Amino acid sequence: MEKSVSSHGGGTASGWVIAHAGLVPAGGRVLDLAAGGGRHSHYFADRGHPVVAVDRDITALAGRPGIECLRADLEDGSPWPLPGRAFAGVVVTNYLHRPLFPAIRAAVAAGGALIYETFARGNERFGKPSNPDFLLADNELLGLALPDLRVVAYEHLTIELPRPAIVQRIAAIRA
């Protein structure tokens, strides 16, 4: 079941993120990786979480109280922009750059949660992304989480909203 809620200026928060937001410890700092327009940054800031939003273009988030904006091109070969930092929640949606998997996993603090949702193989029949480089293989998100994180929920399915797509999504916690 897909659901969404309104968010300030950044569109609607993903139903998957909303459903698993409670895994993030109350008041804990959240990393919104490849934040885009900031729909999840706003969602978590509105819930009382300090947020670090990382993207190439953080214009939409600049000046928003409770959101630290970090401009970074995550794919240009530069070092991970948050060395040594760990977060109560790490959120990634509609983004895939496999070389970041170790850093994403390491960014989840003890007791923290990873909430990840992006496109999977088979999505090409619905449009973009259609390049296999940007589509997860079967069970690939499970590999991202294991063995360091405990999987709470995992899905690989066709969704209809906000548009038809094949996605994988995972919610996992670090004990």
C-alpha cells in the first residue's frame, strides 16, 4: 500500500519512509542522502529530527531551520563527504550509486535505522530509469544491509503510485 503526506516545498514523503520513520530514535540526527527537493528532509525536520541533507543542488533546502545542507557531488570520485559521522537515521530514495554502499552502511549509528527505496530491474518497462547501472538486481538491497544491520522489512515489487515502477525497499536497524 502506497501513501504519502504533504511536505514543505519538496513534494510528498514516500509511504515507505513514513511507515518506517518510527525506527529512527526520537530526536536523532537523520541523513537524507541525495536529498533532491528535500521531501524527506522536511518530513524528518517536522518530526523534530535535526537533518543533514546532502545533494549536488541543495538550493531548495537552504535556510530551512533544522536542516544542515551539504553540497556534494556523490558520484564525482570525491571522498565520502561525512567521514566519521554516524546518524540515527539514514534515508535514501530514488538514488543508486553502488560505490557508496559501504559508506551508507557505516553511517548508520548503533541503534539507528536505514530506510532505502529505489528502482529495480524490470523498471525499464515503465520508463526511466532504464539503464541497468541505475536498477537494483534481485535482493541487492539485502546485500547492502547484511551482515551489519538487522532487516526489519524488505520488499521487491511493482508499485502504482506516484507512478508505476518496480522498486526494492528496505528498513533495517543496527543493534
